[in-house]
Amino acid sequence: MKAFVLKYLRLFYLGLPLPRRFKTRVKSALSSRLQIVERIVLAAQPQAADEDVAAALGVGGAGEAVAVAVATPSVEAAVIVARGGSLVSAFRRSIGYVPDAATSYGDNPPPVRAMAFYLPQFHPIKENDEWWGKGFTEWSNVTRARPQVEGQWQPHLPGELGFYDLRTPGIMRRQAELAVAHGIEGFCFYFYWFGGKRLLERPLLDFLADKAVDISFSLCWANENWTRRWDGLDEDILVGQDHSIKDDISFIEYVSQYMQDSRYVRIDGKPLLIVYRPSLLPDPAATAQRWRVRCRELGIGEIYLAFTLAFDSFEPANVGFDGTIEFPPNKTFPRDITDSVLALNPGFVGHVYDWRSLVTRSRAYLKPLHDVFRGVCPSWDNEARKSGRGTVLLHSSPQGYEEWLENAARDTVLRFDAPDRRLLFINAWNEWAEGAHLEPDSRFGYAYLQATRRALHKASHPKAPKGIPKRVVVVIHAYYPELLPEIIEQLRTWDVAPRVIVTTAYEKEAGVREIMQELLPDAECLAYENKGRDILPFLKLAGNLLDSGEELLLKLHTKKSLHREDGDVWRRDLLEKLTSPDQVRGIVEAFRKTADLRLVAPEGHILSMDTYWGSNASTVDYLCRRMDISPPRPESAAFPAGSMFYVNLNMLTPLLNIHLDEAEFEPELGQVDGTMAHAIERIFGVLATCGDGILASSEEPGTRFSGHLTKYAYADASQILDA
């Protein structure tokens, strides 16, 4: 009886027409005052979590598992939830995974001096052992994180460097190698000083002693009290600051040993010293003056003082400082999307913001009145430190970060004539518990480092105009290699030879390479796991092509459709309407003249989603939620059947930037509908018409298509062969 009452009270609570966060706060307040409410909450919570995850992801019922596995350094499976019956693991590689690091930046120096904030709390210390337990490091926080909302990536787990200990010889050398090879000039080490007591300094002292670690550096005094903020509790001070005139002098005398190192960062020849929050100093102007005088006495000379805009925002000259450093996401006020995201944990009381709004603002920087050094953050999510109460910046991506960094670098070059003043700061190199790191990870590999390198290279050159494709890239997925001659023969009739890339399954690779060596030796061949039909290989390749600057792509595949008796007729009709020379000329010209043209599909193969909605509706809705775009209205939406079309690759950015897990694509079992690949076919149509986008047919490639088919000859049931 009690279980029955608890169940229906919970259903009543969930059904209240109130915002989720308001209900959660009311629940928490009542729980602390009324024992019966607390018992209801406690009794319902374990079941509620599983039920809500299942409901949020569109699964449930007997036999459909919703599992949460513990993530530790020795356990690969991090967080596993069910979506549509398939397991999705947070530790697995995303479609945008980059497996390799650059070996060098290149011959020309980067246009700016990119500095990455560096956290040294990746080794045990006596104080942390006493406060948190033997062996505590930042990794202890990182591995406990769990996703709270749909689309949130948690936990963040390391890649090449593993769960490193900064006492290990060689770790900092490799970190420096990776940073420099991707255009980062130096690390900005957090320095912890409390009235003469220093914490977490061993990595810095080791760095100072090891001149083979070939990278520039500076110090940022993290001058807050040391509190229990490592687990989100700000009230309990563990080590406090002890400000005084004597402490000011002792501090600058001690850090002078760092400033005298040849690798220390200088501006106009002045060592750069950063203070995290100068407002916490009793008299920051007086402190700054004491530091300057003492540095002259020590023979260091003049120093350059800057502070972060993490909390303070006054004019630096008012407190005796020289410049400021942006410290996103602090004081950036991104768009709050907490109430519009789908919660996986009904008890989540944190905040969710749209990271993309920070990228948008970087496209039109305002000119500051004093020295402001731009800051960017690749992503940010402190769920690891504030379980269920964290701040999440959703929708971050390597491609978005690349644009932001390029914009920040261009602005920096524009504002500072002297190269040694062109500093730019990245938050951060290794803030793993805040989801802000450039270091390689298990989900994206080296994607953020490679994005850093590309952004800095781009900022070294004039901005290339967009919307005028230089050439067509033809991507052919060849699961049936014997059909390649038919396609290549057609491509040979083109006026201008395209770049040709052939993708295939591992087991077909040898045959494909043999055929292409004979037919088109210059073609590129890439092999992937046989999963996700032609769609998954296409998406993995599309991201790389976008990164390399390609814009216009023709997607083809060796379509056989073994479940149909007219499969060859279907394929040839698609090919003829996309690859005949006259069609190619008209389509390419349309893309050059029509800025909003996103996709051109073969005439007679643009279908209504309403008629062929089938079992794809829930997955299409899921993908739209992840991309933060409105789901289609099936009665008025259309998509290109057959999955062959011309596309402006920029159209795919929203889909690529959600970084689907490869595990979300079902194993190949001969399915004819209802898979992730089939849903993405529909999504191509959604993205083509999103906003002012144009979906056109091959017959009128410059005109918005209307009047899509509601009946499709190639999907007529009478034409489908018996299994």
C-alpha cells in the first residue's frame, strides 16, 4: 500500500504544470521540514532516476536496460544509458574523434602568443590527504561526474597522457611538446601562496629545474582563500590568506626566482605577473607599488601586472595594474537554457548555458579602453565539483572553439602593433574537473589541439571569403566495389576533374584500392567499420573536410538496395541527375550565385516526411533536441531519398557539432528503416531548410523546391523483394 501511495504521489508531483527547477526547489524546502515529504523523495529517487532517464531518452518497459556504471581510472565504461534500445557510453569516441597530434606547428610563428592556464593539482599533497583522504588529486573529482542533462558529456576522461601524476618524469615535457606543436606559446601556472605557505608547487619547481621543458610560462597568483570548493562547498576555509606589508614583500621576493628564468613571459621586456582577484587584497594599488619597487631593487626591473576578469572588472590603472585578461565563462553571461534542456536527473538544480553564444559575440568584439587580453574556453562544465548542482555550458565543439580562437587572435593582431603584446589566454590546458581542457581526451582525441593549430594558422592570413566554392569534392561510399566503374566513368565526363574520396568497409578496402588504382589513381581511399551504412562514414569524413576548408560536396554511394528488384534502376536515375555534365554545370553555378543554397537533390527524389515518417520520428526529435533546433512538421517537411545529393558542408555544422557517439549507430542487420542512419537522412532535409536555407532539385538548382512527393515509386511495397 505504501509503495502504491508513494508511486502516485510522485506521479502527481511530476505532473504539476510548473518549471522543473521551481519544483525541485520546493521539493528540497519541504523535504527539510516535513518528514513525510522526505520519505516520499527518498523512496522514489532511485526508481525515479532510472524512469526519468528512460523517459527522457524515449525508452522503457520490460527488458530495456538503463544502467549507470561507475567510472574510475581502472574502469573504461563511464556512464551508460539507453537510447532507442542501443547503449551509448560517455567514454567512447565521438564521430569527431581526432586520433593524431601534430608533430610541429610549422615554419612561421603563430600570429599571437597563446597562453593556456595550467592547474597543478594532479599529484597528491599532505594537505589534500588530510582534507579529502589519502591519495586525493583532481582526478578524484573528475571520475565521479555524471551527465545531468541531455547532450552533456560527462565524465571527461583523459587520452594519451592518462590519469597522470605530475611528479612523474616526462609528463610535463610531453605536455609542453603537445602545446608548442599546436601553436601554444606557454602555460600560465596557478600559484598558491597563503602568507608564505605554498601549496601544489612541486610541479612548478620541477619545471623550473628542468630546462629541457621547452615552453614559456608565467604565474597567476590564485589569491583566494583555499576552501572546500574542490567539492563545491565555499564556506569552509581550509587555508586563508594573510595579507600584510610584510607578506607583499615576501611574496614578490619568492616569485622573483620564477621571473628570472629565461622562459618567463615578458611584455615590453617586463615579466608578466597575474593576480586572479586583486579586489581581495586590502589595498591592491599599494601592493602593486611595493612589488614594483622591490623588483627594481632585486634587479628584475619593471614588471607588467595584469588581473583576470573572473570576478573583478574595474580599470586596471585604478589599482596600479597595467592590463586585464578575459576569463570565460566568468562574467560573460551566456544565454541561459536551463529550462529548455531535457533533464536526465530530476534532482538537478544546476544551471545550463549555451556556450555557442560566446562564439557569436566573438564575431563582433567591442574595442576596449585599456589593455585587454582576449580569453577563450574550449568548453566548461564543473559537474565534477558540484554533483547535481554544477554549471554546464552546453553545445561546445572543437569547430566552434576554432572559430572563437581565430576571431580572438585576429582581434588581438588588430589592436596590438607590437608582437610581444599580442597575448591571448585559453581557459584551460588541464582543468579536467571544470570540463575545460586542451589535452587529448578519450572522446575527442586531439581535436581541440588540432583546432587550436588551425585557428592560429588561419589568423595568420587574410580571412577567406565564404560561399564561393572553389571545387567539388566527390565522396563515394563503396560497399559494392563492382559498381565503382559506373560512377567513375560518369565523373570522367566533367569539365573540371573533382577531388574524389572513396570510403568503404575494412573488409572491402583491398578490392576498392585495386579498382581505384586502375580507374583513378589520384583518388583517396579511406576504410571504416561497416556501421551506419553510408551515413556514418560520410559524417566522419565531412568534419575533416570542413576543417580543411572544403565547402561543396557531392555525396554518392554504390547503392544496390538488395531488398528491391529495381535497385539498379533507382541508383542509375539518382546518378544521372547528379553527375551528367550539364547538371553539374548548373548545380555548381547555383551554389556560387545563391548564398542560402544548402542542398541539391536529384529531381523526383525529394520526399515528404509525412508519408515516410515511419519509425524515424523519435530519433529525428532526439537529434533536433541535441542540435537545439525546432523539430520538423512532417506534413510540410521534405528530405532527399536515396542519400545522394550536393551539399554545402557548412549546412552540416549543427549535426557535426553534437558529436554523436559511434555507438548510437546500430549494427548492420539489413534494416530497411528506423535506424540512426535513416533518421539522419531526414535530418539532412531539416538542416537544408532551417532558417533561410534552400533545398532545391537538380532540375532547378537555384530555386527553393516545393511540391515534394507523397508517393515514391522506389518505396512501393510491391517492388520490395521477399526476405
